[in-house]
Amino acid sequence: GAVVSQHPSRVICKSGTSVKIECRSLDFQATTMFWYRQFPKQSLMLMATSNEGSKATYEQGVEKDKFLINHASLTLSTLTVTSAHPEDSSFYICSASVPTGYYGYTFGSGTRLTVV
Amino acid sequence: QKEVEQDPGPLSVPEGAIVSLNCTYSNSAFQYFMWYRQYSRKGPELLMYTYSSGNKEDGRFTAQVDKSSKYISLFIRDSQPSDSATYLCAMSVSGAGSYQLTFGKGTKLSVIP
């Protein structure tokens, strides 16, 4: 149980285009989801906290107009990287809190974004 | 000083060895401690979760927390090649609701057959 499905696993896009990443909780309702970014040999850096039905809370230094987060249902949160540039190339990972009987968070499998 | 310090390694050990992975932290408000394992190009998966100081054992894995020293460890006994991964420590001030996790950089472990 407590599975989070993240798609796509890998995407290559042209500079200036937008990319949408989906994160779905498959067998539970995720009131809160988190979006992380991970550079090679670096830790997971929290980008934003997404609560169902309300605006996401962004960490300092993360541009909310560039990284659009939508959490319209209890099972789906999306991250859209708008007008992507090569410096946005990274590994993006979502995670969700599981309501009961589970500690820690469950993570998606990640999305490798390459902007060319 | 970063909130959570973790030696990134890489750490290379022979199969069957005991592995010791460590993190130190500066924020005394951290109460919940976790270890995640991350295989290459995959999301982290939870290995161990501890709250209080002391040891917690799960199969070949033992998590140790020393709050007085702000030091946590993960021990892996009889290490296997399948244990080769990056191990991330994580901690939070709360264990309920929408708490945030603070991660270490991760230690890359290679277990050589």
C-alpha cells in the first residue's frame, strides 16, 4: 500500500517549452504532497508544499510563476515547469503524506527533466 | 552550518561487511529521524523510522539515535550487493500532519561481491 505514481519518468524538452509532471497517490488520499528537486550528488531540496484545494506554499528562492503546482484532487498533484531552460534540468521527485498507519513519506519514482 | 550533515562518500565495502552510515544535525527541535534508500534514478524508499534515542532493529538494519550528541546512525549487517544505493538521512520536528523533512546529502554505498 501507500504507492505514489509519478509520470513521466524521463522527459526531454526544448528550451522555452513547458513540461507537466504528474504525481498520483494510488491507494490513499494525499491531503499534502511535496515537490523536491535533486541535483547530482546533492540532497533533496524541497521546492513547495502542495495542499489539496489550496495554493501551494513555495520555499524561498523557488519561483512560483515558473514552477506551477496544482493539487486539484486528493489523489493528484501536478508540477508544470514553464518556459523551461537548460538550468531547469534536474531530477524532480514528489512525495505524499500517508494519513494513518505509516510513518515518513512515500515518494514517487522521480522525473528526469532534460532541457535542450 | 547546515542543519543536517552527512558524509557523501562514496563508501565501498566487501560483501558481508558491516556498514555504518552517520548523520549529525544542529537543530535540537528535530524529534523524528528516518533513513531512506535511493537507487539510481529512483525515488527514495523509507527504510527506518525512529523517534526516541536508542536503537531500533529491523532485519539486517539497525537505526541508532543519540539526541544528546545530535547524531544518528544506520548499521547494515551482512551487507549485500543489492544494498548498493545512496542512503539519505532525514529528520523532522513533528511526526504528524504536514511536517517537512530535512535531508542529508546522502551517502553512496557500493557493496562489492
